[in-house]
Amino acid sequence: MAVCSGNAILAVYQAYRMFRIAKGYEQVTKTIRIPEPVAEQLDRLAAENNISFNQLVNQCIQFALNSQDDRDDVQ
């Protein structure tokens, strides 16, 4: 049985008090059409990373949104 020091217990307690569960967000269902080769590649990547197709697509979308250039002249 492991023994924790008082400092370790205090650190865990303080971290626990700071932990906040993120609020959920509304989800909507959207239908998209993507080329078959892209769908196959996404399916393969999702399987290789043990996540769902939906999770992968959402991560790709979020990455693209976070990475987009905010300049007005970009279209």
C-alpha cells in the first residue's frame, strides 16, 4: 500500500478544488457530402486512432477553424 505525504494529499485536494467540469454544448445534426476517397481516409484514421469518425471530423473542423487566417483579404 502506497503512503502519501501530507503535501501530496494537499496538492491533490487543491487540484480537485480547481477542477471544473466543462459545460456541455448543444449539438446539431448536419448532413455533408464528401468524396469517397476522403471518407475512406477519415475512416482509416479514425480506426487507427481508436476514435469515432464523428470525433475525427469534429477535430479536423476545429483545427481548420483555429488555424484560419483572420485577414479580411483572404477568401
